[in-house]
Amino acid sequence: MAVIHHTTLKPTKLELLTDWLPSRPWYRGGPDTPVLTKSGGFRLEDPEGEVGIEFMVATDTDTDIPAAQSTAYLVPLTYRGAPLAGAEHALVGTMEHGVLGKRWVYDGCHDPVLVAELLSLMEGTARAHAQSVDGALDPEVVRSYAGAPFILDGFTPEPADDREGTRIPAPHGTVLHVHRVLAPVPENPPLRPEGAIGHVARAWQDPQGTPLAAVFVTLRTA
């Protein structure tokens, strides 16, 4: 079981994302630096206990943007104690962890450990964990899958980013669609979208405390 250390991070996760987000093709902000707040999310566990896995909702709270138009981004992140070979392009940055020392932070869509555990979550063979509570599961994560069991041995993600988000070819001729810019609805996490064979959804709160929910990831045939 992964241990959540409540300690210092230099720079913080949000400080790393403030510099990194504007470089993404799906970023919706203007020329000004985003003003980010952590609005929610969940964690997954690496079976080997080596890689930290987090799905963070980060909301741009730029004071020049009306609250009703603030943008919530889904940022899957992995935290490693050493560089991930061949993933230099996916490095968000490095930070000093008060307990674990130097950590390499990656865009998790490019990390095979995160993608494998995301597929396992969708399939129902992995469980979502609370973002900030040691050992606690997250019952608010909704998932579905209507397909054959995934065979992940040798699977290597090859993601592609565009204006709409990130697409990752997956087993059985399917494609994971990671919705980087969330389309919130003021209700419980949505059920599987029409035409999808799998999905992951969750609720969170915007900076004003309004409960929102959205589909985070869908799985469709290629």
C-alpha cells in the first residue's frame, strides 16, 4: 500500500503545473500565467509500490476569468524516484520531497504504469484510492467496462495530444480518450457515455465550493 506523506514539496505540484500547462495543445488559457488551485481527484496504486499515481483536477482561478468560465483540467501525474527512460518529453519537472528526496514528475499519460492501472481500474480489477487519506478507498469514482479482459503484458502506451485532449491506443483495438479539459455537470458522476465501451468519472468542487462532476476518461473502439 502506498503511503501518503504530508510533507513539504519544493516546488509544489501546482507550481510545476503553472509552468507546464501553457505548453500543452489542450490548454485553454490566454497569454497570462494560470492561477491554479487543486480541486479534487483520486489516486491509483502501483502494484510494485515504486510509482506514485495521481489524477488531479486543477482549476484555473485567474481573477480576470469569470467564475462560471473557469477551466478545470484533468492532470494525470506519476511520481518517480529516478528518471523514466525514454520519457524526457513527458517530464513535467522535478521537486524535492521532504521525506523521499528528489522526485521526477511525469505526465502520466506517457507512463506505462499509470496507463496499465487506469485500464485495470476501468476493468474493475484495481480500486481508486482517496487523494489525501492514507489507506482509504475512494467510493466516489465511477467506472464501467463492457469488453474482454485486458492483456497488458508488453503493452506500451503511445499517446498523442491535440486540442481535445490525449488519445492512447489500448488493447483490443480500442482508444483511451483522456479528457484534459473537463466538461462539468452539476450532478453525480455521469454514467458511461453513449457509444463508449468504458469510462471513469468523478465529482469535485470548484473554488467556490460548487459540486461538479464529469467524465474523466472514455474508452472507445478505434
